[in-house]
Amino acid sequence: MALLRELVAGMRDFLANAGAMSRFFARVLVISPSGFLRPRLIVDQVYNAGALSLAIIMTSGLFVGMVMGLQGHDLLARIGSEESLGIGAALTLLKELGPVVTALLFAGRAGTALASEIGLMRATDQLSAMEIMAVDPMRRVVLPRFLGGVISMPLLVAIFVAISIYGVQLIGVQYFGIDQGQFWSEMRSSVEIEDVREGLIKGFVFGVACSLIAVYEGYNADPTAEGVGRATTRTVVISAVSTLVLDYIVTAILL
Amino acid sequence: MRQSRAIDVSTGLFVLLGLVAIVFLVTQISNREFSLTETSFRLKAQYENIGGLKVGAPVKMAGVTIGRVEDISYDMKLLKAIVTMRIDKRYNEIPNDSDASIFTAGLLGGQYIGVSPGGSEEYFKDGDQFQFVQDAIVLENLISKYLFSQADKAAADKNSSAGASATAEPAPAPKE
Amino acid sequence: MNQASPAAGPGSGADTRNIAALHGVHYAVDDKVVFDGLDIEIRRGEVTAIMGPSGTGKTTLLRLITGQIRADAGSVIVDGLDVAKLPMRDLYALRRRMGMLFQNGALFTDIDVFENVAFPLREHARLPERLVRTLVLTKLHAVGLRGAAHLLPQQLSGGMARRVALARSIVMDPDILIYDEPFAGLDPISMGVVMRLIRSLNDALGISSIVVTHDVQEISHIADVSYILSEGRVMASGSPTELRDHPSPLVHQFIEGLADGPVPFHYPAPDYREQLLAQHEGA
């Protein structure tokens, strides 16, 4: 009985939260076009969300690719078609692993940074100070950060996938000795331009979701040190779950 | 001001890197090729059955990829599949009595066209057609052929031993 | 420019004595009543102090005046305009004529002192860089921190941060300056500096100042009028000397800073002796 009541309360909290976030999202969407009037602000945020995430994305991409090279080769060697390593790796990376892993890393690196930065601005009255100065913090603080994240994500996905494929190639060709030309041509013969598009669309969708969650949690953080900490934790958790759920939805639509 | 210049530069680098990565994915990973069209020539072949051959599949000679399948169509008059290949200009000395067979890479891999050279002194020119081809081996056909041959054998055995009539009722099927 | 602007049109001449007035304001958060019939008048050109024990909603009062929140009942009039009824655009126009100093300064941590002060100018006006520079340096000079223009907020002491924030809040030449606990956590020297600045800026720029504080001694040196809030109402008001001679014991306790009085030292609790004995028996 108590469990049931708790479940209902949890459900209600979830719905209230989802409702508030939808309204927030609608507001951000409405003012989105005006964000491009001040490209300087967006460039700064592309730097924060994208350029500063580059190191972690590239390192992770290389190792994910190398692991795929090892595992893929082991798997394919059992059925005697090692030369399919390129196809398998490229498709997996482009369609699934690239966008999802990049989104998770993005949530951990850029999302938490966004949430804590905005949360801290809330806690130290910087947002209120802007309101008093007749500057709308939604436009001045939230919007450029959101747009910066949305622009950065597909680029990060592309970089991640390209580097991963290099990593696969490193293991498959350099280490296991699969023929270089065969590796690439097999890959090319089976990967369609639509697969690249799918990866980039996913990157965009995850970018919208993760950036939105980060700025929302930061903007609505309790104005205390504890509240900011909680906001960053929630950012990572909600971003990760949303990414995986959205991944299913987008895949189902695109396939 | 100096600080924001540094931000501009690294942001620019990041965006550039992202775009290069996209271009790389589009041109190098997927089968959209821009360079091949200029430095290649076309060859055609007719098949009864191409099996699972797809546009973009490699054309190989002695295992080396020398081109790609550019187009696959069906000719209603000939009742055959017409496969158009683009062959890299570097391989412009292919004897014109070579044959083009459809093979499967590995047990379950994709299909490709394998060219085995003939002995002619003359070479293929742009637009030429292969005279000697071998269709794809379709696994289902192979299996059913084998099964029928087994069934026939079984039926023949039965007839000879028991003298029972071979009725319309199908033999109790292959016992493999 | 302010008086001529159309947004101020209907109201600017309406009340020449008061720049801001609150009448019968009620405000509650959930079930907790913060204000229950509050009446306050802020005169033009004066320094008005708002005092009261902690938790009497002083900061809430400021948020009502700046239109960040709306009263449940009653009216908040600023320069002749009813803040609660203003559309967003006009509210923002009104806010451009207000400056506010937050408790901890609320400086933007990612940009230096110069850019902090320049922020409102860059947001609201397309001015040539030379003019921005002149304006910013003038205001920084007024608070004595022209030399700190290149520092980042985290390199400043508490008092310096507050002075920079003050420079930022006057850079748009406001009509009203609002201070939220300007003395909290400052050493005596910084406190004296900020105190003198509040008074001198008020007189030199011809603006009206509202100071929310519980530093009774400091504010009595510079305030023209003080209000003491308690339990959602104005408990007493008048000049510092009038308040000192006020008959109410609560006012007396507050002004003199006594530990016990109408505001009890002890949070309501059952009888001390009984509670101790009960615990003893229980064990």
C-alpha cells in the first residue's frame, strides 16, 4: 500500500517534471531564432561544449574503435569472414555506438559543466542581477548554451566515428593483417550515405535532448551548493536515460 | 580580447575538424564516390541470375579490386540482368575474352564480381561487354537441387527393392 | 531621458513625493504568510532603510519592487506605474531605471571587472568602444577601483566585489538604487567605505536609495527614513532619532540588539524542568 502510494507520488513528480521541462523547451524554441542575432555568444558556447570536449571524445573514440577491432575480429574469425570487419564496425559505429557513446560523454563533460555553471549563476544571484538589469537570462545565458550544444553534438559524433574507424583499422589492418584495400572497399560497398545521415540525425537529436536537460536542470537548480550538486547529478542521469530511450525511438522511425 | 581570439581559433579548429570528419564519412566510408568517374571506363555483362549482387559491389581480378558495380537493370527483351561496371583506368589491359563470375565473399559475405583473364591479345574498351559469364550461385537452388537428387535416388532405391509403384504421393522425403 | 520616455509617461508626474509606494501588500509562499498588509513609501532623493529581524521577508520586498514576483493583494507602485500590471516590455523598461546591489555582489564570474561594469551598456546600447571605456572607468573611479579593472571577480575581496557591483548598478544612471544587505560580512573599513558610497552616490547622482539591512548602527548614520518590519507588517517607521525614542519594546530590543525581549531567546519549547525529568524517567 505504502509502495503503491510512493509509486503514484513518483509518477506525479515525473509528470510535473516532464511538463515543466516541455514548457521550458517550448520557450527556448520560441526564442531560438533570436539567438543567432548574437553569434559571438554562440561561438563561445560551441567552444565550451565542443572544442573543450574534443580531447575526451577523440581519446574515447580511438579506444572504442580499437576494442571493436579486437572483438570484431575475434567474432568474425570464428565464421571465417574477417574481411567483413570494416562493414560491421562502420555500421555499428555510425548507426549506434558513435551517437550514443558521444552523447553519454557529452552529458558527462559538457552537460554537467553547463548545469553547474548555470546553477552557480542562479545560486550567486547572477541570473537575478541580469533580470534587474533588464536582461533576460533565458536569452542571454540559456539560449546560447543550448544552441552551442546542439551545434557541437553532430560534429562531435562525426569526429568520434571517424576516429573510431581509424582505431578499428589500426587493429584490423595493422595488427591482424586484414588487407588494407579490402577493408576499405568492403566497408564502402556496404555503407550507404543514409547510414551516415542516420548517425548525424541521432547526434542532432541527442544534442538537443542533452543540452536542454543540462540548461533546464541548471536554470531550475536550488540556489544552494547542494542544489547545484544535485542538478549536475540529475543532468547526467536524465541525459543518459533519455539518450537510450530516444535512441530506440529514432531508430524505430528511421529504419 | 586576446582571450576571445584564442577561443575563436580553437572553436574554428573544432568546427573544421567536425566538417572534415563528416566529409570523410561521406566520401571514404560510404559508397558515394566522386573520384572514380573521371578515371574509369565501363564494362557490361548479362546474367541469368545475379543473386544478391548490389550496386557498389567490388569487381575483382585475382582478388584485387579493380572497379565497382555501377548499375544493375533488367532487360525485358533479353530477359536477363544487365550489370554495368566501372573499372579503374589503371586496369585497361584486360583481355577481351575474360569471364566475369559472381562470387560470394566468405560463407555469408556480400557478393562480388570476379574477373578471370582470358588469353586474347586484345583488350576491353569502354562500353564493351563480357561474353563469358557465370551466374551467381544461389544457395536455395543449390540446396533444392541436392535435395531433389537425394529424393530421386531414394525413390529409385525403393522402386528397385520393393517394387512399389511410384505414385503421386511424394516420397517420404529426404532422410538427409 | 527617463522623464521624457513614453513608458514613464502616464505615471511620472503622478506622484512627485514618492518614487515608490506599497499599499496593503499581501504575499504568501504556500501557506506561510510573508506580508500581511504592508504599507511603505519611498521618497524621492532620500535613503530609505528597511530593517527587521531575519526571516521577515526583506529580500522578498525587493523582489516585489523590481517585479520579479507579484503580490497576492495590494499595489506596488514604482514611479507611478503599477509593477504587477505592467507587460513584460514595460517592466523591462522600468527595470533599466533601477539598479540593484546584491548581497554578495552577484558579479559575473567569467568576465573581468571592466566587462562586468560594461555589461549593461553592451546589452542595452550600441556605443562606440571609446565611450564605453570612458563610462566604465568613470564609474569605477567613483567607487575607487579604476586600478582593478583587469581583475577577475574571484581575485577581489568581499568589499571590493561589492563596490564593483555598485559601479555596475550605476553605470546606466538609474533613478532608484536598491541595496540588499550591503554590509553583510564586511570588515569595518569596507563597511565604512560602502556606507559613505551609498550616501554620496545618492546625493551626487540625485537618485533614491532603498537599503535592506539589519545593521542598525551603520544605517542610522546615513538613512533619512527607516522602516522596521515584523510579522508581515511595518512595526515602526521614522528617522533614526525617532526610532531610538520609540516606545515599543520590540523596537527597543531590535535597535539595541538585546538578546531577550519580545522576540524571545528561546524557541518555543515545553517546560525545561519537566522535559528533563521526563527524559530521566523514560530512561
